[in-house]
Amino acid sequence: MGIKEIRVYSVKLQYKEPFRIALGTSTESHNVIVQVITDFEIEGWGEASPSQRITGETPQTVMEALDKISPKLIGMCPLRIEHVVEIMDETVSGNPSAKAAIDMALHDILGKVAQRPLYRVIGGYRTKVLTDFTLGIKSPQEMAEAAVKAIEQGFRALKIKVGINPEEDVERVAMVRNSVGNKVALRIDANQGWTPEQAVNVLKKLERFDLEFVEQPVKANDLEGLAYVRKNSTIPIMADEAVHSPRDALKTVEAEAVDLINIKLMKCGGILNARKIAAIAEAAAVPCMIGCMGESGLGITAAVHLAAATKNIRYADLDSDLLLKDKLIEKGCAELEGSLRIPPNQPGIGIQKIFHGKLGKPIKVYR
Ligand SMILES: [Mg+2]
């Protein structure tokens, strides 16, 4: 059995409202969808949600990478995922979100061949995944209001974006904590916005708000700074932008710079590499979170499967599809029940129906 055809689509999905983090503001997620068709009546779906700020990719570079990769995959067995990833890495360096789209589609096919939901095939550790809801940067008052709204909707964990201005960041966290009470889990993400000294000072002031962890307080390439903050803070430190690949995970662990690692399919190149990061981290007693980068329900549902499958992925921030006004998946998206995301009980990733008006026609077909 082999890959017969790869179709590539370009989709633009609007956010409900501008989404601001320390690195910038997004109003739209421009993603690339791949459909991998086999010669045995099974097809797989994958998504790339590129971020120029995080991985240097754009929809254009994703399509250029797929243009080089796709012809090499025609005729290959879609279940030889390690081999496909090797070929992709030999063909183009970097381009993790383009590779993640192909990897995701192959995992979709794997689950369909096994006739089981993907999470059951790759580990099956849990059946539901508790996600947080992310509060983009606004005034402290507005963020507190958004927090209350999210809790009323059933969320039990919130991720507060900070990293703009240390004083105001403390106010943001204080107002959110005061408005939601003590039972809600709070975590914060500075997206590299502080210097190591600033981070230590701010985190000291935030100790009393019972935070689970802080994501990426300092610059991605400053491992020494990250280790310094970790040594001087009682709040657990999570690496996000500092860890793209399994190799990065090993480096941060060796530098004693992290308590936790945030895995994203779009940073690491897909489910295969994500599982390698989770395994390296597990061996170092470092739990992981799985996050997202503007994926629609397709990429999010794939990530929900991975989180459900994997013991060491203990936290989830899988909400980007909820922040988007435009929906790509009509049927088969991971359900949201309160704060829980439920992987669909269908073979593979489980996508059953895509809004064809949003998907449009393929912009490229390889056969
Ligand atoms: Mg982050």
C-alpha cells in the first residue's frame, strides 16, 4: 500500500478578536491543510499553522517545503512514519509546521488502518484531556472580566498572557486571581518578555497567587538565564520557545533550566517528534504540556489525541480553535465539555466533515 496523491489547501481563519501576546498581535490564522490519499481507500488529514515569530515559517514557506517533500512521498507506505520523517528532514531543514502537517496526516491514516481512535493506537493513557483557556493581553480589568466569563463557561484552568510590563503583569495576575477565586488553576506565559532579573523580581511578587507554572519568562536562546530564573524562583519554570526539537529538550534538561516543557506539534515537526520529546522529558522527571499555535479544530484534535495517549503530557493548552471565529471542522472535532477535550471516538484523528466553503479547492496536487 502506498501514498497515491497529496493535496494542499490554503485556509484563512479569523480570530474572534485580536489576540495579543508579548511577541505581537494576531487577527487571522493562515494555515495550510494537507490531504494524503492512499491507494487503499484511506485518506489522512493534516494541518500546518505556521508562525513566523516562533519558527520563522509563513504559509508561503510551508507550501515551498511541501513542494519539495511531497513528490518524494508518492508511492511510499504511509505507515513508515519514521522513514517519512527522515526523508522530510533530509529534503528540507527546519520547516517544522510543514512536516507536522504530513506527520499528522500519516498518524490519521495509522489510526484508520487500525480502525481505532488515534490515541488508542499510540498509548491510550487517558480518555479526556483537561485544557486551559488562554487570556490574551489586555488591561488587567478586561482580563479579569474575560477570566470570569471563561469560568462561567466551565473552564477550570486559565493561562494568563503576560510579559509586556512587569508592574502591569503583576496587576493582571492579581486581578484575575481575585476575580476567579482559589479553586481555578492559573498559569502564566511571558513569551520571552522579561530579562532574567525582571523575571525573578516579578515572580517573587507573584508567589502569593498560587500559580502552577510560568512559561518562557526569558528569551528563547537564553538557557543560562532560564536556569538562573529557575534557581531563584519558587514558581516552576516551563520552557516553550526554548524547546522545538527532541535535541532542544535534552539541552534544557541538561542545563537544569526547566521544571516543565511545552510541546507543540508546529514547533517540533509532528506527533512522532512530540512523543520523543515527551519521552526524553519523562526520563528526566520533567512533565510536559501540549500547546498550540493557531491551529483549527483539525490540528487541535490531533493534539488532543497525543495528549490523551501520553502519560507524561500532563497539561494541555489546546484552545486555539475556540479563539477562532471561523471553523474548519464541521463534524469530528474534539468536543469541549467544560474544561475537558474529548478525542472523537472514530478511527484515526476522527475528522468526519470539513466545511468545504472554508477549505476551498486544492492549490496544489501531487501524484
Ligand atoms: Mg507559550
